[in-house]
Amino acid sequence: MKIIVTGGAGFIGSAVCRYLVKDLGHTAINLDKLTYAGNLASLKEIEDSPNYHFEQADICDRARLDEIFAKYQPDAVMHLAAESHVDRSITGAGEFIQTNIVGTFHMLEAARGYYMGLRPEDQEKFRFLHVSTDEVYGSLGDEGLFMETTPYDPSSPYSASKASADHLANAWCETYKFPVVISNCSNNYGPYHLPEKLIPLVILNALDGRDLPIYGDGSNVRDWLYVEDHAKALFTIMMTGRLGEKYNVGGRNERTNLQVVERICETLDRLRPKNDGSYKDQITFVTDRPGHDARYAIDATKLEDELGWRAEEDFESGIEKTIQWYLDNGWWWEPLREHAETRKGVLEKK
């Protein structure tokens, strides 16, 4: 198969590209604008493969999208390109509206235009997977899980923009009978994760002897999903999911933020012990962010029972692999940390 992966230089997108090319032998066309979150170094394992292609493009550029569809004649689209950091959406919502909503519209229209020109037998095989987040559902109390039928209740500019994109994807399926399937996932973690995100930030701050910041009292709960399990789930949903349906992807690994940070510290104490004390000594609590959802938890029963997917990693095995990867792969994250530090210094001087 030839599959366009939008946002293929990002954290989840690069995992999808590696899985498609290295594990399955399909052809991945990585379509990425290369914003701050895009990093081609994450594709180093497959960059020389004849089954991997990279096209630098903005999903809001319809003419460019049409060129790429015409050039590669794909069998499917996996649409992951998005602005995805909640904190950044609070201070700069405009980019999230443009990329996540307007960009998704252009992707749907470019793919639909291409689809309409296919032979009937090729239309039967074509799929458009729209990849979303559990944050569209809002916040849970102490009990319950997000189901595919849970009403949307987004509470940040990021989650509101993704909810809008979900509705567009669903509308294109209903109105135009365009073959869309939607996935909503819980928090991902694993190798090649941008250092601004919680788990890699804590790992790298710990190694640097810096504070390990936790919002509020650390009681916010997330369901954690190992990124390589997610990549496998996405391919399964694209290939065998029912058109017009949505599937929740979760790891069944609920942890409070404080539990996550403490687990990282305990693992580092064993794998890279300090000269004195524990990494837990570096934990600090900071002012909670606005609109910080209390709890997310995914019910992945539909995906598990209907399509047969199962997460292979639990949180303990996944976090061990993740920490070891960061210990072994400074070549990937060190330039990113240096760039972030330089940029921060420039902004502070201004």
C-alpha cells in the first residue's frame, strides 16, 4: 500500500511511518510542514528506504496537496498533522485554529477530490483515517470512562480545535459518503517524544539536576498509551474499522501526574543513580494551568472487541523502555534541548 501520513515527522506520525515501512513493508509518504514539532531525525531508521518519501508541505496549501495526491496516487491517508500542545494553545490559539480546523478541511477536500477520480474498485479500498484525541471529551470525575458515545466537551483551544476537526471529518463521511474513520487516543509516550512534554521533560530535567515541575498538587489523571502500540492501533483502525465509526484507543494505564513523575524518578534511581539522594528530591509543585482537565480515561473495548487490537505494553514496561531510550539516544534530544534553551534566552532578553 501507498499511504500518505500527514504530520509524519512528529512524535506519533514518525512512529506510524517507522511501523508502516520497517515492520509492514508498506510505502509511507510523509507530508509535514516541519514546524518546531517536526523532526526528520525521528525518521533516521527508514530515511534511506525506497518505501519512504518525504514531502515538505503545509496542509493548508490546497494546490500543494493536489500535487502530492497526483504524484503518489495513494491507497489511504492517515491524517495526524496538528498543533498539539495545550499550553501553547492557551498563549497562541490562532495557529491551532488554522492548522487543526482549516488544515483538516483542506486535507478532506484534497483527498475527496482525488477519491472522486478513482475507479470504483479503487474507491472501495480507499480510506481516510482522521486521528484525534480524548481531550475532545472534556474532563471526567473520579469514576467512569470516555466511550465513543461520550458527548464532546472541550475545555482548551487545543481540544476545541480537535473537536471541530472531528466534526468536519464526520460530516464529510455523512454528506459526501467519503470513506472516513476516526480515532481518539489517550496520552502517548515513548521514544522521539518532544522534550517539552511531561514524560521526556521530567526525564531530561532529572538528569540535568533541574526541578521536576508538577502542575497543582499532581492529582490530575491521564491514561497513558505507548506510542508504538498506538501506531499499530491506527493501522488496524484504518484497515478494518467500519466507515463513519470512531474508535477510542487507550492503554488502560491510568496514573496521576505525581505517580508518573515518581515512577520516572524510581526508574532513574535504579538505571542512573545520583551520587546522593533520589531524583524525587527535585520534584516541585507549580501553579496549575487554566482549564486543566482533572481526569481522562479511555474505554477501548470497542477497538479491542470489534477489531482485535490489544496494547502490548503496560505502563511499567513502557516507561522503562522510554527512559532507557532517552539514556541511550542523546544524539536525538540534545540538539532539541539546546535549541529550546537558546530560544528561551532570546525571548527573555526581549
